[in-house]
Amino acid sequence: MRIGFLGGTGPEGKGLALRFAMAGHEIYIGSRDINKSQEASSQILKELKPLMPILPVIRGESNENTCRYSEVLFITVPFNAQSELVGGLKYLLANQIIVSTVVPMIFKNGKPSTIAVEEGSAAEQIQKIIPTKKIISAFHSVSAVELLNPHSIIEGDVVICGDDQKAKDVIIELTKNIKDLRAIDGGDLDSSSIIENITVLLLTINKKYKTRTNIQIKGIDNG
């Protein structure tokens, strides 16, 4: 698939891009600064060169071109940048599946805390800006640090929420491309606020125990 990352030069965007590139997908890293996106794509290719005999397509592009070229788009910016980013690109967002990885949070004195979102969640805010049912919420609790290391084993569950089942199924299948991650259908998009808030809790736990945690849901045999 052609997978793009809007605001994709940060750890989350680059980490997911690397993992999906390892699975053979065509990757577009988007940024307002084309130099940053090209640098990010070069970094990923450098990581993959010793591991893959044939390198996948990974291109650094503007956010606009990333929208034009991609079938699936990941939003990988901080929450305070999301509204402006999506609003400025909404004329290019019509048929793609749009995946929000965004967590509405701030740090106060080094402590993470949630931000109240008028629409209910970061994902629902996107849906208000772009009136499409193909908005999916996923990958909030997966460590960007681990994603960026192609040798890391990442165990845990990715809870995937959305109102369009076909779009959700596409992201469920993409999740399976990352070894040892399991996709869990978390229901409609209005459940997104729950997993976004859990991610803030996990960050608090990580800070206390100096580790990187993920979630795992027991009792499901075929998630």
C-alpha cells in the first residue's frame, strides 16, 4: 500500500514508517519543511539498508504531496498542531483512510496530563474537520523508541477504533505487519478517548518505573 505520514518527521511517524517499510509498503514522509522530510526518509533507508536486499520506496515530501500520493494517511503530530494541519489540508483529504495516533496531552513539570477535547477525542476532532467515516484511531500506546529500532520486539495490543468497518479492517491488517503486535477492534470512534487517556496513564507508569509499557488485553484468542 501507499502509506503517508503527515508531520512524519518525529519519532512516531518515522518509527511507524520504518516498520511498514520493512513490510514492503511504499512510504511517504510528509512535512512543512521538505528538507526535514527528505532527511527523515534518508535516515530510515540507512537503517534498512543492512536488513533488506531490495529497499522499499521511501520518499520525503511536502504534506500536500503526501496526501496526494497516499491511500492511508497517519496523523503523527502533537495535539496542539493537529487542527491547523488537518484544516489546511482538508481539500486534499477525501478518499484516504486517515489514522490518528494523536494523544491530547501536555506536560506540567515533567508530568503528563490529559487535555479535554470539545469533540470528545483527538480522532473525533479530525472527523469534525473532515466529515468522513474513514477516520481511524490507533497506535497510541506503541513506543516510538521501540518502533525506531528495527531489531526491537514490540509485544502488545493495538486497539483500533473507527466507524467504517472496511477502513478499520485495513488498519487491522496493517497492524499484523509488525511482528508480535496484535490488533484489537475497539469499536466505534467514540471509544477513542478511552485509549488516548490510557496512553497518558502508561506514560506516567513509564516515568515512575523507568520502562516502556504497552497494553495487553486478556481473554481474546483471535484478536
